[in-house]
Amino acid sequence: MTAPPTRLIGPDDDHALREAVRRIAVAYGPDYFQAQVDAGGNAQELWAALGAGGYLGVHLPEEYGGGGGGLRQLAMVVEETAMAGVPAMSILFSPGVIGTVLDRSATDEQKARWLPAMATGRERWSFALTEPDAGSNAHRISTVAARDGDAYVLRGQKVYITGVESASKVMVVARTGTDELTGRARLSVLVVDADAPGLERTRISTVMNQPEQSWQLHFDNVRVPVGDRVGEEGRGLAVAFTGLNTERILASSICTGIGRYALRKAVEYARSRQVWDVPIGAHQAVAHPLAAAHVHMTAAVEMTDKACLRYDSGVEVGELANIAKYLGAESGLRALDAAIGVHGGNGVSKEYQLATYFWIVRMLNMGPVSKEMILNFVAEHSLSLPRSY
């Protein structure tokens, strides 16, 4: 296995990182991606190649096998894989969300125990927050972890949990108490073995067309050692949000990556496809949607980069993370829709490898946080308007 990359901080390093990831990703590409979806695979070959190069842990500390960079570098990895037609949701959830939570909130012993396997790609983890009745309100989480000696007993269920089929462990946000004044849940973050007795999973059939599958998890008296709790008991929401802001920023990078992939294909098609003896790209009705998509994409990429820089500086990033997620998801969907439209009937053919990515981007417009909840956040926290919910 090659050594992880050294700390990457300058524009030359950015270019080198992108080029290296691009070379790996394009060796697989859309054909490989679709073959993995059709065969029920988990893109392990791509995952192993990125891990061997040190790119899955590029943002994690060097002492734990990472590259010593920041979220900005991981966002480049996420975007480049998506631009090559192999978007990897596992990067977002495992080293992205969970790796960041561990880096910022785990004990030194926990980091030494868990981070090296994550940084090198030897393990993938899954993140379990959402529940059938909680929606966007984490305070309504009903999955309970009750203390029993040196362990917690976990009972409840989670829904639409991604990538459990490849996970060695699942990071679970559970209720460990109730605030007496507000009635809100006191949450804690627990690390659960994916094969723990009492943990059952049921696959949810979706139209996502991605290697990572969706699952409903049932916890029936699952015992979790107290030593596998990340952060303080009852402070789990603050712990989780170090990863949720990461999730929003990296979700933007997946969407802008797919959008840039789609724009590139659309531009090539518009230049070569001729109707009435001229390339269709010469017509404003074709060119303008692509140009507008490029404008919005550029703004989203810049805002996402700004959010990464702010996150890596250690200051509050809630507003920028939400804005980046909003712009990235919207611009990615706009670009993909424009590209499909330019291709006409060919746009919905699997051969042209465009519409097959639609539901990934469409879903990321709804989650991991909806556009409506982002606008609620901006209205309240950026504009000081009365809370509406």
C-alpha cells in the first residue's frame, strides 16, 4: 500500500490531488458504475484503489494513517469521483461524516482503534440518524439506549440508512435521556458492530441507481459497551453536528461533480450533433440552458469551497454549510436536467449515461437536509426572522 499523501494546502497541491484522483476514477467510469449497480456490487475495486492512494483519509490526521489535510481536500476527492461518473456516497458517510465525528469528538484511544482502518479504506461504516417518525426533528428520536452496567441496551429502529451492506460498524444516534425543562431528547452517539446480536436489517427498494443500498435497521436489545460511546452522554446532538455540517458540504460536492460530468457530456453532444446543417449548440435555445447551468454551478462550487475553508479553520460553519448544500444540490440538478434535455430522446437512454444519475441528485435535493429546512435556517439565523416551526 502506498503511503498517504502529505498535507495538501496550496494551489499546486490542489491540482496534483485532483489529477491523481481523476486518474483513478476515470479508469472505472460510468460503465463500471452501472455494472456495479446492476450486479448488486459495492464498487469495492474503486474503493480499494482510492484507499491505497491515501485519498479516503486525506483529511484525517497523519498519526492515524490520514493525509493531514482538511475537508477541502476530501471535497475535491468527492467531486472528482462524481465528475468521472462514479459518485461515491460511501465517501460522504464513512470517512466524511463518521471520520470527522471521530476526529473531533472521540478519545485518543478510540481514534487509535478506529481511524486507521477508516483512513486506509480497510473498513466502511454507516451512519444511522433518521427514523420513521422523527423526520428533520432530531429531538424526536425514539431509539433508546438505556444504561446497564458497563453497557447500553439499544432498542428502536432507523430508516433509510445508506451502505449498511458494506459496513463493519454503524454509528448510531440514540436517546439516552430527556431534558426535564424542555422535554427534548438527550442524545448520545454510539458505535455498534454491524453484526451485533439483536441488530436486524431490512433492505428498502428504491430507484436510486447507486451501489450503496438503503436499509431499515431494527435494534432489539443490542448491547453496546460504554467505551464505544463517542463524546459525552447526552451531548450527542453537538457531536453529530460536527459530521452533519460535513455531510451537507460533501453532498454539495457530489452534486456539483455529477453536474459538471453532465455539462461536459452535453457540451460535447451540442458541438457534434447537427440538425439543419449546424451544430445544435449554435442555437440559443440549446446553448442558454447550458450556459445558465454553468453560471449556477460556478457559484455553487465557489460557495462549497468557501464553506470547506471555513470549516477547516475551526469556526462556525452552519450558515455556509447550508448555503453550499442548497446551491450544490440545486445547480447539480439544473445541470443534469439541461444535459438530458439537450440530448432529447437520447437523454433517457442508458447508453448515454445521464438519466441514470438523476435520482442521486434529486434525492440530495431532499436530504440529508431539505431545501425547505435550509431556508428555515437561513431565515431564522441569517435574517433574524421569527422561527416558523
